[in-house]
Amino acid sequence: MHTISVLNDLLAAPAPDGGGPHSIAQVIANITGWVMGIIAVVATMFLVIGGLRYMAAGGDPAQVEQAKGNVKSALIGYALAVLSPVMLRVLQGILGG
């Protein structure tokens, strides 16, 4: 119930330019921005953890592999953050929006 009222408030709030209410496209664009930011923060966290693990590995092959896995996960996260707007536009084009 609370989520519905928050969405109604978002849609009924005046647009930043002083015009009418936000359109669905503006709300989706705002949500996309938030999601991209969250993905980038999580990817940065994985990159930092991977770097710290690599420095603390001390030559242990298992630790080095875990660090490499963290760095690969970070790179995948950055790719998702960068490509998410493109993927949304393609999906919007397929659905005819």
C-alpha cells in the first residue's frame, strides 16, 4: 500500500521545469539512473575487495584466483552499468514504446 502512494506522489509531483506532472518516461529514466549508480557502487566495492585480496594473497594461488574472480565480477558490473541504458532502449524499441 505504501509503495503505491509513493509512486502516485512521484507521478503527481510537478516536473523540474515547473510544468505538469512527471511522465512515466521521466520516472523510468530516474529509476534507471539510480540503478546504474547502485550497480557502479557495487562494482567498485568488488574491485576494491579484489585489489585488497590480491595484495594480501602473499603468493597463495587460491587467494590470487579469488582476487581475480572479484576483479572479473567488478568488470562485469561496470559493463552492466554502462550498457543498461542501451539495453533499455533496445527493449523499448522492440516493445514499440
